[in-house]
Amino acid sequence: EPEVTQTPSHQVTQMGQEVILRCVPISNHLYFYWYRQILGQKVEFLVSFYNNEISEKSEIFDDQFSVERPDGSNFTLKIRSTKLEDSAMYFCASSEAWRTSTQYFGPGTRLLVL
Amino acid sequence: SQQGEEDPQALSIQEGENATMNCSYKTSINNLQWYRQNSGRGLVHLILIRSNEREKHSGRLRVTLDTSKKSSSLLITASRAADTASYFCATDASVRNNDMRFGAGTRLTVKP
């Protein structure tokens, strides 16, 4: 069964460093998403992406964040200058269509900022 | 905010018993989805129920949706120890948003 994959599974970085989290969505899906979950808290929406542009973003997704689909398969989340509070599990998701479609999640990348 | 909110926050039952978790939300939705998360792991999709549906089944799972009360329930029948996980409902918005908003989840523990 097709699934969303994410790399790396864990990333440790120093505050102020840039990180790139990678995702490979399900191949026939058109909509891509990033969510994050700070330890012990709820899953929070960051951004959605369709047709090579951002379609929605939350207040969390500030200028330090960017997303890109650099080729036909990868979908990346970049954090330009990490802060301690960026430590969280980051989930990528994809869906075939927009509002009425199931979003399938990847296993997540656990980011720790020291 | 139209995010779902689950109750109870935690539920502990014996294997074989049924588990019912509830979710409430604030505004109109297109659909509501239930996800499961094992500790520290990814989210596994369980069921999507559309706003024009009232009940949906999948194996031992039964989901109901009452749009007049803005609430949904997830019933797991004949629970197993392997059902131990956190369960989240997620709602979308009825306007142009395609993001999902998650509740804080119900932590289900099934004791063998």
C-alpha cells in the first residue's frame, strides 16, 4: 500500500541552524501538508501546498519557514534559523483532493533544537 | 476555531470492553476524520465521515456524526491491548481552508 515517507526520522541541531525536513508524498496525490506536534501537545497545522504554491498557512508558519517541491516526488520544509521552541515532531501529509479527501500522514521527523 | 475537542482526555478499560470517545467542534465542517497515534509515532488514519453522513463502520470501529450538535463519537468494540493509543478527531473548515484542526486527543489504555 502506498505511504508517505519522511526523512530523517530524527534530527538534532543547534539553535540558529537551518534544517530541511524531507517528505515523499503518495505519488498520485496533489495536496501536501506539514503539521507539527510539540511533545505532549496537539497536532498543529502549518501549511498546505498545491500546484507549486502555498494554499493555506497558519500563524505558526512565519518567515522562518518555507516549503518547496524541488522535483516530482519530494516535498520539503525548511526552517531557516531554528529556535528552541521549534523542537517538535513534524508530520508531512498528502491527499488526492482537497477538502473531502483523506489526508495520509508520514511517520514524522522528530526535531530537537539545542 | 473549528478544531475538534475530544473527551474524555484519558480512558482505561479492560480487554474485551467497548471504548467510546467523543469529539466536539465549533463551526460547520465538510468532513471529520479520526486518527490514531501510538506513543511517539505517526498518525494513522482510521475513518473519514462526511457532513452528510450519520454513521460509518470499519471493522471494530463505528463513527457517528451529529452535525446539529457538532459532535462525533468513535466506538471501538471488543477492545484489544493493541488498541492502546491516543485517538484524535480532526475537522476541516467549510470554507476554503483545506487544513485540518486536531483536538488534544483521548489517551486510551486497554489492559490485558
